[in-house]
Amino acid sequence: MASEFASLAGKHALVTGGARGIGYGIAVALADAGARVSIVSRSAASGDGSDDARFARAQADVSDEENVRAAFARCRKANGPIDVLVNNSGISDSAPLMRTSKSLFDRIIATNLTGTFLCTREAVQDMVLARYGRILNVASIAGLYGAPYIAAYCASKHGVIGLTRAVAAEFAGTGITANAICPGYTETEMMHQAISKIVKHTGASEQSARETLAGMNPEGRIASVEEVAQAALELICGEKSGVSLVIPGGMEA
């Protein structure tokens, strides 16, 4: 991996929501490729990456402008100007549309979409000065297609993809790229929570619930964190911009 992604050596990569799941997987892959990695998460020390000494850490609610500004300043103090930003912080919840409260809708939009905007705006100032930057937004296949019971989540991830394309267009030709990865159901804690909810509300077995979710993914299988991280690194190290990459399957949208 080190030779394949040599362009990352010495770069400062900041990953939001990097303490667990997909974010942690991407953070590990970036560190393995030689990047200096900072993790920003809502909790000070939790999840898979809580004891990984390779990472600088800062705590922030990404939907809060001042939190973001302070956390990014701490990360810059530890690792220098930001070269790579991975916007991974996100939350999910489900409910029929008529039982989706405004507070639930606002909370998901605030973290998934507003948080991506605030972090991108904060990091891009370093990238403009350097005339180099890589922005990678973790969206979802729910950002490309509709699905029942997750109207707020779908809306937030469609917004992330729109924001990605707008940033790519605005900074075209400046050395800054912006892309999105759109994972389907991936072997993470969030997916396990979805399985538990299906079992609770439908009486289906855990295996049946897993098969249902796998069937909603391209290729009919659950994605692994490692393949999502690999796809993220390929976009970060490449020159494409404005791409939304579906995983598993590798289809560009």
C-alpha cells in the first residue's frame, strides 16, 4: 500500500467520525500509507480507535461551527495544515414519514449535511493556500436512490452528493478535488443496529435480516470496511473530481 499511495506520505489527513467503523478504517489506511492522521469525533475516546497512538485527536460536534473551528485548530497544531479531509461523521435513524418528527429530521441534516459543509469550509482554506487538497465525503447509496422509512437520512446524503459536486465545480483547476463514496450496507455497528431494529419490529431472524440488507446492496452482498477504505484512498490519490463511487461494485455516478 505504501508505494501505491506514496503521494499521501507526510500529508495531514483529517477524518471526522474516525473513532470507529468506516471512519476508523479509512484513518488506519491513511496512516498505513504514510499520512499524518487526525481524528475528530463527538466523543473524546470511544470506539475502535481509542487507543491508536498514531492519531492526533480532537472532540467536536461537527454541526456546531465553533466546535469545528476549535477542533480543526487543535489538529493543525498537532499535524500542520490540512491536506486531506474525510467527512465521515454521520448518524442514521428510521421512521415512517408521518412519524418522522422535525427534531429527528433536523438532527440528521445537521450532522450529516451541515457538518460536512462546516468541515469542508474550514479545511479548504488550507488547501487553497497550498494549491492542493483532497476532500472525500462519505455519502451512501441512499444519497443516490430513495428508500422507505429513511426520508431524513436520504435527504441528508443526497445533499452531501450535491455539495460534493458543487465543491468540485467551484475548485476545478486549483489542485483541489472533491469526491464522494457511496457505501451500501457495510459491516459496521450502524448496520448491526439496523439488523436489530428489523428483528425487533418484524420478528425476522438475524440471518434473514442480514440477507434482506445484503439484497439491497450492489452485488447482493455486505461491503467490508476494508474495501470502502481502499476505494477512499484511490479517490484521494487520484485526479478525478465530482465522482460518486458506489461500493460494493465500483460504479461511478
